[in-house]
Amino acid sequence: MTLGGKGVTSRAGTLLVAELANRVGLTTALSQGMPFVVKRTRRCDPGVALVHLAVSLVDGGDALSDLAVLRNESGLFGHVASDATTY
């Protein structure tokens, strides 16, 4: 193992939590259970936003602004909702 390599991330473990949520169907279930929350055209699926919020908590986050950590790793987590959208 070498430090400073290309494509190295410290978020690989947290990605497993998001992938687990997807594979067991939690993300889809949350999306289907929350259609009443979205009253306008949306850019971010509410189920995905909730899973990202849970991943942030698992990663030690304690505020909505901690989603920025996931947002900085778009190659791993894709589009992460803004703080305002998640709120």
C-alpha cells in the first residue's frame, strides 16, 4: 500500500453502506414511501438523499453540512443533494 496514489479514497468503507442500502432495496423503498414530500420537479431522489444522510451519520457526521464530505467524492456517491434539499 502506498499513500498518495491515483484514485485513492478514504471513503471506500462508507460506500459499502450506500451499496448495501441499494442492494437490499432500502433506497427504492424510501423513494416509493416519500412521494408526498416532493411537490416540485426534483433533481435528487428523496430515497437517495436519505441514504446519503444515513451514510453521513455512519461516517461520523452530525450536521447537514457534513454531506459536503460525500459531495466531494462524486465519483463514489454520485450526485449528493444540497444541504437545503436534504433539510
